[in-house]
Amino acid sequence: MRRWLAALALAGAAAMVLSGCVRPGGTDGDITNGWPALRAPTMFVPATDACLPRITPIVQASTYETVDCARNHLAESVHVGTFTGSAAQGRRPEPGSAALRTARAECDRRARLVLGGDWHTARLTLNIALPSVSAWNGGARWFRCDLSETDSIDNTRAVNRTGSLRGALIGDSPLVHRCFDPKLIGDNLNYMARVLCTEPHRAEFVGVYVERDMSWEAFVASSGQAHKRCMELIASFAEVPNNADLPYRAGSIFYPPSQREWEEGDRGVRCFLWSDDRKLTGSMRGVGPQGLPVT
């Protein structure tokens, strides 16, 4: 029996050797038979000028999705940049880092080019999306700049929209901040209700100033500085003297970036003219001392 098993095994081995010597029909003897070489793997990079069905601060290749901008979407990618130099070394950049501030400044410039104006002046928000930690460790060094339309100056959550934001701030855009009727609870501002400037209102957007580089805590502790800078914009907007009489003509309301945006490098503070003693029925732009009298 043992000899029979050995003979059977030997016969099988011989068959394997013989089969290896026979060339199958239609082949050239090359084990790949002329197949093209596999392409080298490429690093995932998200698309620019693409609309997105959801907002994702961390982008995963496995769940990445874009939609036609004519369909409902929550964000639009307007630029994809690259971390370079020391910013590309070590761990992925975090809020407060010089690398992320540099990236946000690049996003800000590209967003203005795409929109045709400063996104701070409108119901828009700018967010930065980064690769995951595992993708960063694997060599990904990109950052994505996403613009979204928001519901209001108070509620900056993104809302669904259709159509690209390219050129959205050129001309008479419905996204731009104009006149508001602030709603108060006691002496505290609750929210700013948007109204037409021809309707009775007490506040009007006058512009944006860029705060100097300081910590979030230092900015919060120096709100008088923000009020002073906004009053300068109000004087220029209404074309009234910036002197001791100005506080008797108007007050200010200001909206700084969120703490997260601040730590990423956004320093754009939105300023509003505030009339606490009378309702306004038109824009205060260029009205002069007679249009915004001392009271």
C-alpha cells in the first residue's frame, strides 16, 4: 500500500512537470502574455470648482461625493491648495497654527476672486477641509476651500442652494448684507431681522475691518477697540465727521468671526450702523450730517 501511494504521488508530480512544459494555445510563453503594467498608485486629491452635498471638515476618499451645482448642495469647493515647506512637515496643521492661518489666507483670496467681492459682506461662510490623519500620514498635503450660503448674519449654518457662487457678489446681489431691524431682549441684541432699506429699520451694514493679529481672548477683552473701528467705518459710510459728535449721531453693532474662524486666521469684523432713538426709512450711505443728525 505504501508503494502504491508513493507511485501515485510520483505520477502526480510528473504530470505537473509535464503540464508546465506545454505552451497553451494563443500565448507567447510570457507569464503576463503582454498585459500592460499596473499604474503606480496616486494620492487622492478632492476636486476644485465642485459642489458638495454635505460639509465635511475632514475629507475621506471613501465617502467623497460631488453633485451638479444645478442641484441642491451645501457647499462649493472654490480652491484646493497645498501645504509646503515647514507646514508640510510633522503633524497635520491645527487651529492656531501658522500653517492653517496661511492656508486660510489663501482660501480667502481665492474666494474673493471667485465671488467678485469680499465674502464677509454677504450671507456666506468660508470653511477649510483637510485630509484625515491617516491620509496625512500617508503623504496627503492638500487643503480645500469651501464656500457656503448661510441663513442669516446670526445663523451661520449652511443652507441648501442651487447654482454656483461664481460671480455671486457682482452687481446687486441678494446675498449682500444691507438693512436690519434688530430684535432686543432688554438691552441685549437677540437677532438681526433682514428688511428692505425702504422699510423701518434701526441698523445698516457699513463694512468690514480687519483686526490686528491678537488672541481670541484679547479681542473679547477689548470690545471698545472694535466699537471704535466700526465707528470710523460708519462716519465714512454716512459721510459725517468722525469727531466728538459722532456717538450722538449713531452707535455700532459688530459681528466678529467665530472663535474657530479666529484661531484659523480670520480677522474680518463686520460693522453695522445702529440707530437707537429713531427708525430709519432709507439707506444712510452718503446722507451727510443732515441725514444723520446729532440727537
